[in-house]
Amino acid sequence: MQTYFNIAQIIVLETRPQFLLLSVVLAFLGTAVAWYEGFFNLGYAFLAFLGILLNHIAVNTLNDYFDEKSGIDRNTVRTPFSGGSGVIQAKMMPVRHVLWLGLIAFGLSVPIGIYFILVKGLILLPLLLVAALCVLLYTPLLTHIGWPEWAPGVGLGLLPVLGAYFVQTGNYAAVAVIAAVPPGILVHNLLFLNEFPDESADRKAGRRTLPITIGKDRSAWLYSALTVTVYLWLIGSVALGEMPYPALLGLFTLPFAIKAIRGSFQHRDMVKLVPAQAANVMVVLLTQFLMGIGYIVARIIQV
């Protein structure tokens, strides 16, 4: 029994559970927007969350596999937010088992996607295909062709919110697209800032992440501009009547954003950068969560 428990612990560690809360808030936000529009099915909400979670696990574990094969995770400076899970390097799990874990997680998500296509319509298929390509091609291909951060932003940010909304409503609507833009930017930035400590190891492996292609100093400016854009998007969308005003609850994460922005400009000092990465994670998770709460509140008070 202890052996099985240890194996389970290792598997959970390999999935990088500290990041899997992202799947929760993505599914929550998309479902909250649908609920605001008058649609809610608990079973569909759970299946959507499970599909997002399985794909998130897949991309995390496949990233570990390919980073080990390329040698990146043996050379990078590991932080709580970057540098991989460390499971392979600690010899807790064979490399091939990490690969299989990722493929199995992805494979388990496929029947969920097929089910929703059958009950909600074929127009869900393009969304699922793009999301699948982002998951499967991110590490082995997209990280080598320049600006790979868009793939997580789309595949683990924008599209999951749209998907969670679609499975409730059976359609794509402007209200969902507008709500999905901040998650797209935020998840883009989650990977973006976490790439700063990996710049040297990524460069040796032939990657072309933004910190490599434009440099860390310019990357700090771009990261900051994108972060500010999220808050301007919220304010502008509410001002134009495209979001209910309780969605402005997302603005309460601004102090974390300021800390993350300041830390991005101090990227040469890991003592300053690691807290900035932590603040960035809080921005990503809490902004989306508070937006979702805002949509729920808006439905309750009918605004």
C-alpha cells in the first residue's frame, strides 16, 4: 500500500499541481459567463473542467519530457515557478513514463471532446483542434520558431474559457470572447515571466522564447505593457457595456501586478525575480477568479 501511495505522490508531483489551479479558474470563468447569460449545467461544467485539467496535465508532463531530452532542465536555474518539476532529474520517474503520463492525460481528454461535439455541435471541433495542437506542439516545435508564448495564451487561456462557455450555451458569443481575452494575456504572461530564469538554458537548446529573441530588458517592458493591457481591457469593456461592472473585481489584483512588474525589471537578481514570479501567479489566478465572481454577482443583482 505504501508503494502505491508513493507512486501516486510522484505522479501528482510530476503534474506540477501548484499550476493546476489555473484549470479551475479557467473553467470557472467560462462557466460563470454562461451562467450570467442564463445557462448552467453542472455535469457539463464538471466535464469541461476535467477536459481542461487533463490537457493542462498533458502539456506540463510533455514539457518535462522534452526538456529532459533536450537537456534544458539539467542546466536551468530551478525556481518554484520554472525549471520543470524536477521529478526526472531526481530519478523518481523514468523519462518514458513521463511521456506516457502526458499522452495518457491527453488521450483521456479526447472522449470528453467527442462527447461535447456530439451533444453541442461540430462547430466546437475547430476550437478543440487548435487547443490540441497547442498542447502537443508547444515544447517540441513552437518553442523553436519564435514567440511561442502565444500558444499557452491561446491553448490554456483564451480557448478553455470559450470552450467552458460553449458547452453550456452551444454557441460562441461576443460576451465570452471579451471575457476570454484577459485569460489569454494572463496565461501568456505566466509563461513569459517564468522563462526569464531559463533564458540561458533555452538558448543552448535552440529555443526562441521572447526573452531570447528580444532580450530580457525589452521583455520586461513587453510583459509590463501586456499586464497593464489586462486592466485597461477590464475597465474599457465595462465602460462600453461589454462586461458587467462587478467584473471590475479583477482590478483588486493590481498590487500583485505592480510587484510582478517591478520584479521583471530586476530580473538579474533572483531574490527579486522569484517573488515577482509568485506575484504573477497570483495575478493570473485571482484576476480570473474575481472576474468570474463578478459575473455571478452581476447575474444575482441583474446588471
